[in-house]
Amino acid sequence: MPPISLELRDWQPGDEALALRLWGNAEVMRYVPGLLRDLEGAGRCIAAAMRAQEEHGVALWKVMEKGEFLGACGLHADGELAYHLLPEHQGRGIATRAALLALRRSGRRTIRAWTHPDNEGSVAVLKKLGACELEPEEGERSFVVPALIPAVPEEIEPLLSVCAPWFEQIGQPADVEALFRDRPPGPCRKEVLGIWERGLAGVVDLLHGYPDPRTWFIGLLVLSPDRRGQGLGVRVEQQLVTEARVSGVQRMRLGVQFNNTAGRRFWERCGYTVLGEAPLMEAEDPKPTVWLMEKELPVRSSGRVPGAGG
């Protein structure tokens, strides 16, 4: 599946007709209060979005594809994720793609979402982002979404320290410098991402385009001891897979050390299978010490999901 090229653009004066076309559409606003009635109201919405961008660095940005207006997606000032698409663009995965862009652009470390109980399309988008459903609030379904934010060594070092027993168990040092430094040869792109959900909960080392352009390699996924066994790892993997698929990636790959049998069971539950055995990526000794595991990413169906925004 080739990735769809989307952009999130700021609202500008003169966009009133676009805003009215979106937020004045009864189908778009079926589960959301505040249906626009005229261009004057649309102008107030645009002014509010521009003010939010200036004051808080977030807004419900315009979703554009090759110059065509599709809808709006972004965050409110309080960190609430929202997405509204024109009816003709719903059910195509656009909301999921736009939401991923909004999460990355915002840099927010606390992401919440609320949706009407009957809005199953919106819930489907949130599940693809790895959202965890909480107790209902004021009659709406409530969610928290893990935020994967580019990390810096200073904030990751304390996390690795509390995870030192896990690193000792698998025979690896909890070395923050190596985490940010080490990478295989070649043109792949490396990201070290902090996992934020109610505080810093873990870290992911992700290699884009390794060992080939259609593969992402998870070099490390470790959670703080107090966040393990709660499903967060599975939800983070879900968000990574969703982002990989919308980027045109065909498979996820990783290595699990022979003495980390619990890790192998976790990845098998996530759908990974063992390809074979290999040495550690950075090891000089060619003797195999890890299971090489892979997950093929299915091609997304083109069928519409009735009522879905994504």
C-alpha cells in the first residue's frame, strides 16, 4: 500500500468557506456539538484556531492532500486529540494518518480523547493509535493515547537506571550513550523515542529502513518496571505498526536474546515469528545469540467502515 501524502496546515484568514463546509456539515458534526451556521461563525473558529496555535502550539489544523481540503485534525489546548473529515473522505484511513501527524507535530506528552458511545469509527482510529480506554466521563467514552516523542539522553538515563535489573538479566549494560549512538551501517534512520503516558513510561529504539527500505527494526522496547504487565507494550507496538503501515512499510523486525524467553513470548503474542538465529547487531563475535523475529504487515483493505472517520 503506497503511503498517502497528507499535510497539516495552519488556518488563515480567508479560510472561512472551508471551515463552514466542514463544521457546518451535519454528518460531520453528528456526534459533536457546535454546528456552524454561517461564515461569521466560521471566522470565529478560525480566529480561535490561530490563537491556540500562537498561545499553545497546537490547534485543529487543516488536513490537506495535494492541495485538496479533507478536514481538520489536531489537539486542543488541554491535549485532547480530535479529527473531523468531510464525508467523502471518511473510511479511507485519513483520520488515522492525520492523527499520527498531529501527535508528532504537537510534541505533547499527555494525549487524551473522548468520543460519543455510538461513534465506532472514532474508536477504531483510537485503537490503531494504541489508545487505552478509561472509565466513561460525562456519558462519553474516554481514552488515553501513548505519545512517542523524540527523546534526549538526560531524560532517558533515569529510566534506564531503574531498568538496570532487566538489562542485567539479558546480559546487556544499561548504557544511555550506546542507546543513542549505536546504529548499523547503511542509510537507515534511527529514532530514540520516549514513551509518555502518565509520565515517562519507557523507551523505543527504532530503525527506519533497516535492513531494507520496506522494513522497520525495533532495536529496543523497554518499559519502567511499574508500567509492565498492563498492556502498554502491546499498545505501543500497535501505534508503531500503524505508523509503519501508513508509511508503506511491509514488515517489522527485531532481535530477542536467547536468555530473554519472556521477551520472545511477548513478541509472539504481538504476531511476530522467528526467522532464525543471529549475532547481536553490534557484536564482534559472529556466534548467534538472538532470535531474529519478524511480523508481516497486512495490506489495508479498501473497504469503507460505515461511520468511520479513519
